[in-house]
Amino acid sequence: MPKLASKWKSFPFRCEAAWLNFLFLALPVALVLHFTGGSPLLVFLFAALAIVPLAGILGDSTEALSEYAGPTVGGILNATMGNATELIIGFFALRAGLVEVVKASLAGSIVGNLLLVLGLAIVAGGWKREKQTFSLIAAGTNTTMLFLAVSALVLPAVFDLSVYGNLTHAGERIEQLSLWTSGVLIAIYGVSFLFVLKTHRGLFVPEGEKDGPEPAMSLKRALISMAIATLLIAYFSEMLVGEIEAVTRALGWTELFVGVIVVAIVGNAAEHSSAVLMARRDKMDLAFAIAAGSSTQIALFVAPVLVFASLAMGRPMTLVFNAFEIVAVALSVLVVEIISSDGETNWFEGAQLLALYLMLAVAFYFVPA
């Protein structure tokens, strides 16, 4: 047994989070089910499970590459590749014409990171502690960026309501508004690199950690792992997306619920593990940065990139989300802002975030198609 454990630790293609490695068993199962015409529900389930450890490897290799690249380039690499899994899943869903699933998964990723991931991290970290503290400046920067993202979601919807009287209209004006808004969001996201990594870097990187830890893997292993994980995520994402319509029919779920809850959880599973681990080590600054930073990246980078990608694919996606998605994102940002305003957390605040997430999940389940 010790020899087997030692061999596994030296195996190059594995997750740093040990529990994720058990999910590699889902890869061959998903392939067998897919090629033997298995139940769409089982194919969907095992394809989703297969993506989780692959996302973990992609995150580990990105982090290692960022450590080799240096603080500035590494920070940009982490900021652009941190949610590559959601971007890949969104790309294949767009190609399949599932535009509403893509928009739902974007909203669900923001909500899930802020309520589910951060909530679990706060509970896990604060259970045996009176409180945990974190940087108000870093938290304030993330929540301000998220309020900007909420504005970007609200403005196209308000335009649609005021000009056309509903949230379902799609036309050239809405598409142009979405494109310009996406351009502004990507621009401000790029400017944030200058603030976080250059002019005010000392506020975000604690003293003594400016050079970062030793990389967890070699440069060669990181590059190979990233390439393999990206290709496999793309393959299983296509498999996952291909079964969404069959699954919604079989279970009676709506595309909205599948996108907001199921697809979003699959894409964010690696963040769940990292944030909870950091919180348990009493590194709430890092846990908050993982959860809130991931939501910021989804809103200011992934969503705009998918808007431009949809135009290139001839399946234009606008930033007009339905009213319930907008309210869910706005409530999540508001509650996290309230909880983080004093620079400290306790386990009960995490439980409150989880309670709000469960209430929203139930509400999304009952929203009619």
C-alpha cells in the first residue's frame, strides 16, 4: 500500500487536492457509456464528474506556471485561466445553440462562488475559531467590481424593458449594446491588473509572500498537464452539453435550473476545494480572494468573451438576463458586501450564505420554462 501511494504521488497527471483524484474513475465510465449508447442521464452525470478533477489539474498547472512566470505575468495568467473550465463549457453550449443555458451558468457561477463556495469556506474555517479576519481593501475591490458587473447585467435589461416592454426582445440594438458593454467590462478588467499587480500590489500581497512559494510541479509537467487537461475538458464538455436536452426532458428540469445550479457547480468544483482548504488553514484572505475573485472574473471576463465568441459563431448572445437571474446575482453581491464590511467572519455568517444559496436553488427549480 505505501508503495502504491508513493507511485501515485510521483504520477505527473494528478490533482494536488487528493480527494479530486478519486473522480478520475468517472472518465473511463463516461467514455464507455457514451460509446455504448448508455442512458443520457448517466452520460451527463459521469461527464460532469469527469470534468471536476480535470478542472482541478488545470487550476494546479495554471498556478504552477504563474509562479514560474513571475508575479505580474503570473497574476495575469491566473486571472485569465482561472475560469477556463466555465469558458470551455460555455463555448460548446453556445455552439450547440443553448444560449439560455450559457447565460444561466454564468449567473449561477457568480452566485455559486459568492454563496456556496464562500459560505462553505467560512463555515469550515470558522467552526473552531471565534472569528477570522481578512483584508478590507482586497475584499472591497472585488465587491466593487462585482457591483459594476451587476450594473452591466441590469442596464441591457432596463433598456429592453423601457424600449420594447419585455426581457425577451433580441435585435441589433440589444446586440450592439451587449457588445459595447462587454468591451467596457474587458477593458476595466484589464485595468484592474495595473491596480492589483503594479500600482497597489503591496495591498494585495502580504509582506514576505511577494516572491511566492516554490512551484508545486516542474515547468514541463505544468505545460503538459495544462494542455492535456484543456483538451479533455473540451471533450467531456461537448459530451456534457450534448446530453442537456435529453436530461431536461427526462427529469423535468428547466434549462435555467440546469445552467444555474448543475453546470455552475461542475465548473466551480475546484474552487470549492481550494477555498475551503485555505479557510481551514486560517488563510481567509486567500479563501475570500478565490471565491470573490472567481465571481469577478466570470462577470468581467468570461461573460464578455462569450458574447464576442457567440457573434463569431453566428449565435449572438446578449447580456439581457431574466429578472430572476439579475435579482439572484444582485442579492448575492449585496449579502457578501454586508458580511465582508467589517473585515471579519464567523461560521454563522457562512451558514447564512449557504441558506440564501439553498433558497435561490429551490426558487430556480420552480421557475417555469
